[in-house]
Amino acid sequence: MGENLFEHLQRGEGLFRDRRALGHAFKPADLPHRDKEIETLVHNFADALKGFAPSNMILYGMPGSGKTAVTRHVSSQLQERGAKIGQPIHTIEINCRNIDTKYRVLAEIGNALRLEGDSQIPFTGWPADKVFECVRARMDARTGAHIIVLDEVDHLISRVGDDLLYSLTSLNTGLLDQSCCSIVGISNDLAFTEMLDPRVESRLAPIDVVFKPYNASQLEDVLFTRATTGISEGVLDSDVIPLCAALAAKEHGDARRALDLLRISVQKAEMHDEKMVTVSHVRMAQNQLEFDQITPAVANLPLQQKLILFSILINEKNGLKNISTGEVYGTYESACENAGEKPLTTRRVSSLISDLDMMGIISAKTISKGRQGRSKRINSCLPPAFDPFQVMQVSDTIMTDVVNGRYRLQRRL
Ligand SMILES: Nc1ncnc2c1ncn2[C@@H]1O[C@H](COP(=O)(O)OP(=O)(O)OP(=O)(O)O)[C@@H](O)[C@H]1O
Ligand SMILES: [Mg+2]
């Protein structure tokens, strides 16, 4: 028998000290460059320790700007402090991407507040006002301050409206006797309040906190603090963290992306049995992340979108750049024939091309051609090593006939 499959991974020191410290579930105790945001939350929540309701808040910011991490950190410190001084504080965090109806959010809050002997609110079936009354009564039974964090709340509001927020914010206007309640809404859509009825907006958002995207040098500090716990000493080449930070700074300063890059870079070095992590591992990690993002985006396109994308790419493969909508349409008609599909109108195809542009799969710049009107210059944005034809065929068997079909393609001089 040869070496055990796991043996080489356990040999030597290992590049990770604690790989969980670079994972998504880790709760960092130190959050560099978020002092001001932390301070605002602390200042507001301090009222809960005196038995008053803190103001409701909305936290905004791009993905990966630390909204969830900051809120969890401050909430857990608040609970710890409350326990120490004997002031009951209950914080409940709900992710509204997963729990996405008014009923389910209220049921979740009610069940989190259950005391011994209280019944479980069922998944569905109770009348809405019964669930709400149950939440109210359980808040009072528990006394103290209740902080309800509605993370990614924009998802819920855009799906089902702001009724839930109206009900929850009404708890503090006379409905609670023995307790108080405060709502923290977290959103990465800055225009989120436009979805709200003005009455709900004015109740909900006396305090707005905007989390600015991190810049490259701030992301370096974020990575350094996490790397100290997560990665063995002396194994990172000095350029690794700056490169991860610079690449993530381009992705709207996303700390999650920066951490993913660093974690995957170390994994790549481990897989290659190397003792040092270098910029070449960061490049591999970046490629993998791009692949991981782009593969489902292309695979999940509807068939008509795939036919359009195919028509752009096959022209490009044939040496054509800055393709016009007309050139795409000519190929697209043949692709439809090979797929046995009826072609859409040029107008519809033009709008689907704009959708592909919005998704970042292609770029379609509109240019003016003087009196001949306007036209598009279309180019692929897919990474060179990515094989879109393969992904399209695996996800849609009809695409095999399309990819293997014959096309009369032009080549511009
Ligand atoms: N200042 C920081 N220091 C250390 N780690 C951080 C910092 N800011 C963010 N992180 C980490 O980056 C990742 C993303 O942060 P977080 O989940 O808080 O972002 P978010 O703003 O809630 O994003 P989304 O809008 O996508 O939910 C988490 O792993 C978090 O621990
Ligand atoms: Mg979040």
C-alpha cells in the first residue's frame, strides 16, 4: 500500500494556523476601520442598558462592507454587558433572504422568545394578528429591551412590502408595557427607503448608518488581523496580502472577497505542497473565484440568452471584435434554426444583449453612427481560460446541436 490519501496534508507545519479564522462563519473580535460605525451603534444601544428603547436604525452599505459583522459584534457585547449589570437584553437576528414572509419573521421572533410552557408558533396556519399578539405578549413577559436585527431586509420588502415594518415599529408606540423594542434594518440597496411608505420610513430610520466600501489599504489591515489568527507565521510572501487587498478593492471594497482570495491562495499553496504562499497562488485563487461566479451565471441563462451569447462568442472566436447587433442577429437566426427555436425580434434581442451586459458577461457599448443612427459594439467579458461552450452544452443539451452546427461567419478586414 502506498501513502494514505490524507497523509501529505498532515505532514510538516501546515500553512494554516486556524483556517476557520478566514471563513465566513468566524466572528472577529477586532474590526479595523469600522470604529465610527461601531461607535454609532454603541451610542444608540446604550439606552437599552438603562431600560429605554434605542432608536430604530438602518445600516446601509455594499456587500462585504462589514454590516453584519459589526452588528453581531456590538449586539453580543451589549448582551454581555446587560447580563453583567442585570438588565435583560434580547437580540434576535433574522436573515430576511431566508425568512422572507411577514408571518415567518414574526413566528421566528415569537419562538425565539418562548419561555417554559409557551407553545411553538407553527410554520404556518395561525391568523396574522394572533402571531403578532403572541410576539407582543412574549416580549412583555421577558421584560427588558428587545433588539430585532432584520438582515438583508431589502429582499423581504421588495417581495412583500413594508407591512411587517409597520407592525414591528408600532410595538414601541404604546403596545408594550413591560419591555421595549428596537428594530435594526440592514440593506445593501441604498435606495431601499424609496420602497417604504413615508410613515414607515420616518418611524424606522431616525438613525441611518452608511458603511463605506473599504479601500485597498484598509483591506490590508482587515486581512492582517485575520491572518494573524488564521495563518502560520512567515508563510505569506510580502506581496500576497497587498495583492488580495488590491483585487478586492476593485470589487467595491468587499472584505468577503479579500478573505476568500487569501484563504484560497493558502489552499492552492498547500495543494501544490509549497512552503510559501506567493502571488502566483493569489492569481490562481482569483481565477477560481471568477470561474465559480461565472459558471452558474452562464449555465443558468435561459435558452434564448444562451443562443444570443453563443452568437456573440462564435463571431469573436472567428476573429471579429466590436460586433454589432446586426452581426449578432444574423448568426443568432442560424443558431435558432440549429436549436429548432423561433427567433425573437431584433428589438427583443437587443434588449437581451443589454441584460447580458448588465450581468457583466459581455460589454455592449452604444455608439452613435451619425445619420445612420446608433449601434452597439459588443465584446465578451469572459475570462480567457473559461470554456463557455462546454458550460452551455452541459447545462442545456440542445446547445450541443447549436455548438456543432454550421455558420456563415464573416471576418472583418
Ligand atoms: N473590519 C473588518 N475586520 C475584519 N473582518 C471583517 C471586517 N469587515 C468585514 N469583515 C469580514 O468580511 C466578511 C464580510 O463582512 P459582512 O458579512 O459583515 O459584510 P456585509 O456588509 O454584511 O455584506 P452583505 O451586504 O453581503 O451581507 C465577514 O467574514 C466579516 O467577518
Ligand atoms: Mg451581511
